[in-house]
Amino acid sequence: MSVRTYVVVGATSGLGLAVARLLADEHRVAVFGDVPEEVAAVAADLGCAGTVCDVASYDQVRDAFAEVVDAYGTVDGVAACASVWAGGDLADLTPEHIRRAVEVNALGTTYVFKEALHHLRRQGYGNAVYVGAMAVVKARPGIPVYRASKSYGSSLVESLAEAQHSNRIKVMQLHPGPMPTRLQERVGAEFLDEVYALPEQVAAEVVRLLLLDPDDLYVSGERVLRADGRW
């Protein structure tokens, strides 16, 4: 397999970091994250490119993708892993927390796919994978804002997949179950879910989708549910 170029958004911890780590040995990887120290540390650890990018800012997303294309010429795949946890009853969430979750999970996902597809269409091929959550499949009390904001991403990706009219550009999504990552820790929430798989295990499925060739029979719109070992 020839060396390819992949962008992993939200790659400084959890599933995003696991995806970047699996890709970095054989491919060019650019990690995006919003904390400069974390981006620098991951880039140094993996020996890859790193760009500070808050996905809630369209200008930052646009410039980050342009930096990758300027450096490598093409983008073979994009993993959209950035997410903000918003657990708890709606009445208990601050307006600031609600805004940030919507900015990252909804607007940020939109900006990432807008730029990713711009470059994939320009070159005529490539894969984009949205990492959602099993929470979007079944209503669950206690996480209305998180579920709604992640459901937005799923709906967006479904429509974008239908719009490609070619398997050479594949827009796909994967919905893992609960994993012990820093998602809750970052906002001071306690992790209470039952774990079925670790990020390193789920990352292999994300990478499988990213590595699909333009002429592979898998179609744009593939949706992987419960990629966490449950039956």
C-alpha cells in the first residue's frame, strides 16, 4: 500500500489519538486539536504533523486543511473525532456549556466536512468518517444536549453521503458505545457507563473505513453501529 495522507480531527486523546496512532506508522498523519500543548505532544510522540485548530472556528478549520494540502498535496481521508460532552439534565447545564457543545458537535462537524469534501472533490477521491455515538440511536435520559448535537452530525453525514453520487468519495459514519476516554473528564463529569471496548479496539474499525480504496465496493453512506464488541 502506498503512503497516504490522513487528517484526524480531535486527535489529542481518546479514540482520535488511537486512530492517529494506528495510521502513523505507515502513512502521513496530521492531527488537529484545540490545545496547543497537547497537539505538540502528540505530534512529537507520533512523529507526525500537528495543527492547533478549534473546529468551532470556520477560519481555523479552513486554514488547517489548507496547511495539510500545501504540505502534502492531497488528503486521502479525514476522521472527524472531535466532540464535547454535555451530560446532565438540561436544567443543570450552563448556557456556556450548551453553546460549546453545539459549537463543536454541530457547527464544528459541519465546518470539518465542508472543508474535507472541498478537497476530496477537488482531487476526485477520498474517505471521510464521522465518529458519532450510540446515544443517537436510542433516546437516553440525562444527555439531551449531547444526543441532540451528535444526532445533528449523523443527519448531516447521511445527507452528504447521498450527495456524492460516486463511491470514489465515501462519506461514512461509525457509532461506538461508551469508552473510557477524556470526553467526560474534560468538562468535569464522572464516567458512569459500562465499557464494552477500548478506544484502541474501536480505532481499528475507523481505520478500516479510512483505508478503503476509491474503487472498493463499499458505498458512500456506510453506517457502522455498535462497533464496541456487544452482541
